[in-house]
Amino acid sequence: MPKLSPRKRKDLRDSAFAYVDPQGRRRLPIHDESHVRNALARFNQVVFQDETARDKARTRLLNAAKRYGIVPVGFVTGQLRAHGRRELPTGALTLLMTDIEDSTALLLQLEDRYSRLLADTRRIARSAIKRAGGWEVDARSDEFFAVFRQSPAAIDAAVSIQRRMRDHAWPDGVAVRARMGIHGGRPTLSEGGYVGVAVHTVARISALAHGGQILVSKAGLAVALPNGITVVDLGEHHLRGLGSHALFQLSAPDLSGEFPPLPTRIRTQRE
């Protein structure tokens, strides 16, 4: 395949690419047969803004393949395997849920630029989750849900997301902080995703966290933590409709570890 020079790339229209991200970066050129074949092979290496963007890029790529008479053997099947519900894992899992603290205030401040901020947070989360070997389950508004086979992988992904969000250059220099919850359980995989007490529990834990804080239940803790990660025992906390749970805070030397107390602390008789 002939190399696409910067000058030739610049001369191409946006329609000559399967995907143009929110920053205007053009990915997966599809202007000729050889590049369409290359795009088919590289499609899963691209981190998309969301599933809607992925679907649109996939459609444009398949239309280009049809135009050049290319039969994308295995491509559609591979996409279904990579992103279909049936391929999500079952059994004992570690669940990670995140959202953005004060997202409404950020929306009011940034207005139409908030969509770019949201796209960046999703890209950061997807990259960290994929690198840790997890599965993206759902992304709605500023919320993100993923699962992992092992808790150390979920913890590694959570810490990586916090670091990248801290270091990212956000619009107007705003601070974007993620609240995170980690819990272990055996959710049931249904047609619409996961259901069960474990899903409700991780959602409650995530909602309790402060921006920049990672809360984990006893069921979500790892026996062996990733290097440099420590645990702070926060005691027993009441989760609405789910009773009391022991919660812990994950800390790293380069991340903030000072947060206000959680309002759901259950005091023991010794206290």
C-alpha cells in the first residue's frame, strides 16, 4: 500500500476517511482500495468517541468496501465478537463504574464545548480499560461502566483513568474529576447488559465517592494490589436499599488522597 503523505492527506476531504474525531483528527482513510483494506484490518485499533461514532465509521467503511468490490470476509463477524453483548464475560467479575463530579456545572460553563470534554473522558476511560483487559459495558452521558475478570485489572484501570484525567488539558483549564466505585459479584448477563445486586451496589458506591476518589468494597479488593497502590479503611457505610458495606479508598503516591468524610458512615458502639 502506498504511504499517504501529509500533503496528500491534507488534500483529501473528510469524506475520504471513515472516522473524524471531535478534535478534527481524521482516521482510517478509505479513498482507494488499498487503504480500505488497511482500514478493515485496523478498525479495532481506533478508539472511538462512543458507540454511535463507531457504528457510523463502520457503515462508511463497509460502503467503501462495497464500492471497490471488496468482500470483507470475517470483518462483520469480528465486530460482533468484539462488541456484541454475547461476548461480555459471565461468572465472578469485578465491576467499575465512574461519573464526572459537578457535570451540570461544567455543562453550563462550557456549553457546546462540553461535548468535546465528554468525548475526551470516554476516550481516556476506553483506553485504560482496554489496556487493562476489561470490557466496556455502557457509556451514558457522563457515566461509564466496565467489567473485569480480576480486581487488580479494575484497580489498575481506575488509577490510570484518574491520572490521565488529572494530566489532561481541559477546555478553559477546568478541573474534571471522576468519582469511581469498584465492587465484585456475579451479575447476570441479559439482552440489555448486566443486571443484579452487584450492579446496583457498584452504582451506589460510585455515587458516594468524591471527585478524584476511588472507593472499593471488600468484595472488590484485590489480594495483591498493583505496585504503589495502598488501601485506606473507611469503615462500614450504609448503601440505600442494600444495607451496610465495608468501604475502602484506593490511594497512590501521585494522586490526591485527602477527601471529606463520606456521609453514610455507620458508627460502631466503640466510637
